[in-house]
Amino acid sequence: MCYSAQIEADYRKYVKMFGAQMDIREYARLYWERAEGSKAKIPKAMDDSFRAPQTDGEREIKEFIDRFNAEQATRLEQELFKQRTRLADAQRTLQTKTTKAATESKRIATDKIETSLRRLEDLNRTVPEPRDSRIFPGHYAPVLVVENGQYVIRPMRYQCRIAGKPANYDIKFPGTYNARRDNLEGFWKPLFGHTHGLMLVDVFYENVSKAKWEGTLLESHDKDENVVLEFRPSNGQLMLVACLWSRWTAPGEPDLLSFAAVTDEPPQEVAAAGHDRCIVPIKPENVEAWLHPDASNRDALHAILDNKERPYYEHRLAA
């Protein structure tokens, strides 16, 4: 499964590569909903692509981003004041008597102060960091789709809720950020052959068993610990990852655009590192056919997935 990925978050990359149009209405709706209090998780790199707006629509989105960031900064400042007060109280107690409660309160306050300061720094930081474009399940990312014969970029949530399913599917099926190749004709049949997308990915990350990664016996570990590995194509190639997507609607609820990355059996080097799935990067010459699926010819779609790009994936412990 693709536990996390470092993506191309700037919609302009899609415009340049595919001549696509950015769906300004969907972007504006997403950022307005977040500014109004939704729990939408948007990577900083997506926000930063609107730092220098060129159109009225982009300027409106920038206003939503600025409003959200200002509210976040206020909340973080309030949290800092609260935790600094808590830390000072704990330190005063510890000067006269060492107690478990004061020691724990000091530790928690110190951790929360560091977290708040880091988040404040990120809000104001203009120099990009690789982590700015990293997504996890539940985060939003640009996805390339086709509408009326035109390539379009839309922001979508990385966990797919298929149209017609109840909202609690997000909890009942938490792994729906990946569409397993062996289940495309089953659970994913409403989307496979109908609504295909593409996500640009630089690096992907996986949780693997520490015992499997080290090639040691599980019994030699106190527990089955996990480590996070970073997998990167050795040729530095940007991966065109095959996706399925859906627009979920329900009375009284905002529309939800969401997607899943297609995964398949892993190549040898990924399996040797301890993981049993891998995302599917398709070849550039197959983008057109993948994004214009013919549901009556699923064999052709499977052939695209079979004829995937095959870089060598170097791996290391994630930072």
C-alpha cells in the first residue's frame, strides 16, 4: 500500500506537462470550506502554489489561504501561552518537590511548545522543504482527469469514497486510499473503466516490518516493530501514478472529490525490503488511453497496468 507519497503539488506542473486546465471552482470551494472550518488537510506546497496569484480566481483562493493561516497563527499563539504557563507551573513545583505529575506536565508542555513553534515557523516559511509536498491518507492532492475531452486538474482527497456509499465507509474501509489491482473488478468496479486519474509522484513511503527489513527473525525483536522506508526511482523519474476517483454527493453535505492510487504486486527490490504492494506508474504514451477508459475493453486497461514503467526503486529509512 502507498502509506505516504511526496507529490508534485503545484497545479502548474500539470498545466506544463499536459496542457491541462486548473478547475478553479473546485480549488476555490476546497479552500473556502477549509477557511470556514472544514477539516480538509492540504499540503503546504499546494497552498504555496497560490503565493503569487495571477487571476481573480487565484487571488480569491489566496485570500482564503491567508484567512486560514491567520486563524491558525492565533490558535498556535494561544496554545503557546497556555503551555508556557503550564511549564512554568511545573518548574515551580519541581523546585520544591519532585512529583510524577509535575514531571509529566513539564514533559508534555515542552513537547507542545516545540510543536507549536514549529507549526508557526512553517506558516511563515517561504523556503520550500520536501515535507511540504508529502501527503498521507486523508490529505488533498492535485489529480489529472478528463472532462469533455479536456485535461483538468482537480484537488482530491487521498482516500476514495465511492459515490453512493455511506460516509462511514471512510472508517469501515480505512485502506481505500489504495485500489488493489486484484480487486479492480470487485470493490473498485464502479470506477475501474469509468473514472481514471493520474497523480505525479516523486517518492513514496511504506510502513514495513523492522524484522523483515533487517532480514532477522521476528523472535529477535521485543515486538513486531515497524519502520518507514522511502522508495525513490534511481533514475530520478517523476512517476505518473494510475488512480481511480469518484465524486460523492449526499443531501445536505458538500460534494467530496476523492481518489485512490492503483497498487500491484511489488517489484523484487520492494519485496526484498519487506513490503508486499507497490503503486503503478504508467508510461507517458499510455496516459491518453488510461484517462479515456473504455469500460467495454477492460483487457486494454489491464494491459496498460501490465506495461507499466519499471524503474529500480532505491530505498532508505525515511527521515
